[in-house]
Amino acid sequence: MKASLPRKSIGILVASILILLLDEALVRAMAHGHVAHVLLGAGSGTPPLGAALLALALVVVRVLAVVAVPGALLMSAVGFAAHYFVGGGGSADSTSTGYSTGASIGVRGTQ
Amino acid sequence: MMVMGQTRKLLALLAFVLGIAIVPHRVCEREADAWFDGEPARVDALAAQVAEWTKTDLMPRDFVTGSSRFDGEWQFGTYMMAAMGFGQVVLERPERREESLARMERCLDMALSRDVRAFDTSAWSEDALDALDGPRGHAAYLGYAGVALGLHRNLRTSSHFSELHDRIVAALVRRLDAAPAGFLETYPGEVYPVDNAAVFAAIALHARALGRPVPAVFTRGLAALRDKGVDRTTGLLVQAVRFEDGSPRDRARASGTALAAYFLGFADEPMSSALHRALAKEQFRTVLGFGAMLEYAPGSSGRADIDSGPTPFGFGVSATGFALGTSRMHGDRETFSALYATAHLFGAPFDENGTRTHTTGGPLGDAILFAMMTAPQKGRIT
């Protein structure tokens, strides 16, 4: 039943942690930068490409880290819980059951 | 098993949606109450960072708007907003009076320096302070400087700023009295009601500091602002009007409305409150619990510019930031919290060595947020 951990839940968990770490690293690296002036000044001129890309990266990563990661972590937790209480059907887990080929094979094999 | 698989899939999806809907804005607004209530630890950390920024001489090249005028405006705006923040700290925290006043005075000295006012000198081809006896507007430079000087005068009645402060306000009163429609020009041919709101705040704070009644032109000017500057449909402030007759040159917009509501909080509480209510009613929206202000009235759209900042999906960065101040001023905790969540998300605060900076804010962003998140609550100044 618990021969292997739910791979997709682990993947989501790892990806979430990586995004959080990337957000922390970007925030730290840019803490003393002048990114706001690029963002706020966008209306009156073309900002330098490098600065604009950095600003964009921070905004995208931050939105992912703050908005998407909590949902992803909760989804991952559900996957682990389902695997623990119900069983994974081989390597399948709750999140992969409906999404991956491996999960489908697992379901068929029990029928 | 097929049903179980589908149930798991549904549960996972539900968990994801719940996670997005419930967690992020709550995480981001967890410090909102502390800011709304003026918790010292929060305020002191941002104050320390703003003091750090303004301790060094900011140069126009530190600001990269693509326009030398706007670079200069932002340099001036950083010192001006920082001065307001430090002054507001004194209002709430008398125990920090001397330190905050010293920081405020450093900012005022810089804001009044020839280098920092060069952007205005360039636009008018005359220096605002050298030409105080002249007739021309300089509404933004003199108005904004006048507000900060006025707040300082209410905290320290006599200082090396007093004489200049008197002369600035006297010039504003005289020019307002002579203005055909009750508005002063910011730059030649350019009239912005929000800058005139700063002029009224400067006049009101000066009168209050000296224990005098406001001059008659103040009352007439406010009436003109209310009659010609406020859009009757939305209750928002028109962004630009004509000098000759006060007729609109631009639409009503949230960025000007929010900043004017902040300034008028020092001059005319009912009008400030009316503008804030219009913002909350017409422009305020939440997305997944994150609050923001639409720049243009619902049903209309427009371009982003230097006043609005970027307007993703119609939401104005400037309007959202300035509305933090009006929300705090008018005791609107709910709006403040939702707006704070957004400021936290996109401002990306970073704490280090007892300071807090907003990663995407830089000097100007930190100074504006400092002024807005310490905006005096009702009864503190009016």
C-alpha cells in the first residue's frame, strides 16, 4: 500500500519549495535595487530591458510563491493524505490518479 | 476505483482552489492591523529604512522614468513623502519626537534645495523660491513643499523654515486669489486639481500652526475644487482642468482622487472623506481577497501614465498605494487591510538589521508607503 511515495505530490512539494526559495532569493537580491522606478516609470518611457526582465521575474515568481504555492501545497498534502489513508494503487497518488498515464494503469490493474 | 480516482482528483482540485482563495491574502494582510494601529515595531523599521534612503543625497539619475522632469519630481517626492511620514510619526509617537523631527528636517532641507527643485525651475524658466513675489503658479512644488512645511510647523512652531514657510503660503494665497477659476498651474498651461488640493492643505496647516483662521480664498478655492474638480457622476477628482475656466481636460481618476483625499485630510475632513467614500464605492475591487483601486471609472478605460503608474487589468498602482493613506485616515480598516495585502504581495517587503524596505519600491516607494501607512487618523491633525 505504501511501497512508494506519491511521486506527483512529491514533485509539487519540491516545486513549491523551489519557488519559495527562488522568491526569497530574488527578494533578497533585489532588496536594495530600484526596481520600483522601472515599474512606476513604465508609463512614460521604455525601461532598460535587463531591469524590466528582472522586475518581471520578481513579480511572476512572487505571484506564484504567494498565490499559487499555498494551493499547491494543500493539493500536495491531500495527495499524501490520500496515499496514507487509502493507498496509492502502486505508484499513483491522489493528484496523479486523474492526470497521468501511470495512474490510469494503476486503476485499470485493479479492475 | 474509477470513482475513487475521480474523487481524489476532485479533492486535489478543491484543495488547490481553497488554498488559493483562503490562504494568500490572509498571509499578506497579517500585518495590516499592526500598521493600521500604528504598532511601533512596524513603523520604526520602515522609518529607519526611509531615514537611510534620505540620509544620502538622492540624485535624479537614481530615478529612471525616461523624463528628466519626472526624475526630478520623484526625487522631490521622495523627500516630501518621507518628511510627511516622519512628521506623522511624531503625531502618533511623541516619544520619537526629536529623532523623527531631525529626520523630517533633513528631508525638508533637501526638498527645498536648489538642486532638488531644478525640475520645477526648468519647467517654468524661473526658480519657485526666488520668484515668490511673482504671479506664476508652481502649484505642485510650492503646494507639496508647503504641506510638509505646514506639518512641521504644527510640530515645531519656530524653526529655520518659518520665514520661508510664511512666504510660500503668502504667495500661494495671493496667486489663488488672482486665479481666474480658482486653480493654480503646476507647470505653464497645466492645471491638476490634486496639486491644488496640496495647496489648500498647505494653507490650512499654516493657519492652524499659527492659530489663525484660514483666509477667505481658502474657502472659495475649496468650493471651486468641489464644483469644478469633482466629477458629479462618480464623485472622483478630475485629473486635469483648464486654467482659464476650470473645465475638465482629463477624466476623473483614482490616482489623483486618492492623493487629493490624503492632502485634504489636513485641510477639509468632509471633502477628504467624500473623496475616500467615492473611491471605496466606485473604484475599490478585490481579487482573491487582494484589494486594489481601478484607475479609471468603471466602464471606461485609459492609458497608464506617470500619475497612474502601470495599470494591469485597469488597477492603478499609484491609486492603490495612495488609498492606503485615505483608508487609514478615515478609519476604513477593511479597505486598508485588503489594500495592504496587495502592497505586501507586490511590494515584496524585506526586513534586515531592523529596517524594512519594499523590494520593488526603492526610495520613492518606501517613502510613499511610509507616508500613507502612517497617515494621521481622524482627530490627530484636523
